[in-house]
Amino acid sequence: MIPHDSVGGVIEAVAAGRGISACSRLMAAPALARGGLGFVRLRPKIIARLPLVERPNHPAGMPVFVIARPLAEGAARDIVIESVSLDRWRGDYPEALGALGGEIIGNAADGMGLSLLIARPGALEANAIVGGLRDAGAGDLRISEVGAHAARFDSSAAAPSL
């Protein structure tokens, strides 16, 4: 394991390596949001979000993203992660995305105004997110996919075994 001082260092190491993957805490989400287009240029993708299991009344620590070179095929796409650049924050964004099954998992100021890191259901088209944000008042808007992963298992939905 080789530690890096920044998300950019992690992304560059994954992009330059062969068969290498990395983990980055959710605290890095603003940096991933802010560097969305650079992230896409370097080609590593988010391939998982940890923890993999949601347990009722047991909050996990800060979520972690697993970053790797993109797979040619067979990658899970239950949840798609996108970097969205827009003019500024508006209070209706979380509700607009929540109504579509999405969520904001990070945000950061950037040269254009604001970058968001968004998770959306894989079955939902990106243009639905764009439409929802525009309906919530978003101005100049750019979106780029930065990864996808399997849905986390929700243990509260599992029937207790006797």
C-alpha cells in the first residue's frame, strides 16, 4: 500500500498503474466533484462504495470509494456516480435529486461556481438528473460520469431467520 497526500495523487497513481486500485474516503468527494473532468480524462473510475452492507441502527463510518481502471465489461451499474458543474447552490437540489432516487454525496466550489458529486440509480438516465436540477433552478450545467458500483445490501430488508 502506498499512501498519497491528495485525491489527485490517488487518481494519477491508478491511471499510471496496471491492475491497481485505490480507496478514498468520502471526504475526498468534493475533490472528486471539483476534478470531475480531469478525473474522466485520467480514466480511473469509482467501482465500489464501502461499506457494502447497510445495517439498521448501525451507522457506518465515513463511506469509502474504491477507484480502479475501468473494466471492459461486466461492471456493476446499479448506482452511477457523476460530477455535475453548475452555477451555484440552490436549496432545492437535494429534494429534486431525492425525488429521482439520487443523492448529493459531495460538493465543492470550482471556477465555474459549484461542483456536485451525485449518486443516481443506474436505471435512471443522466438527462433525468439534468432535468431535475434545471427544474430546481440550476443554470449553466455540465455533467460527467465518474464511476458506477453495485447497490449496497440493506440488511433491514432481509427477513430474520429462525
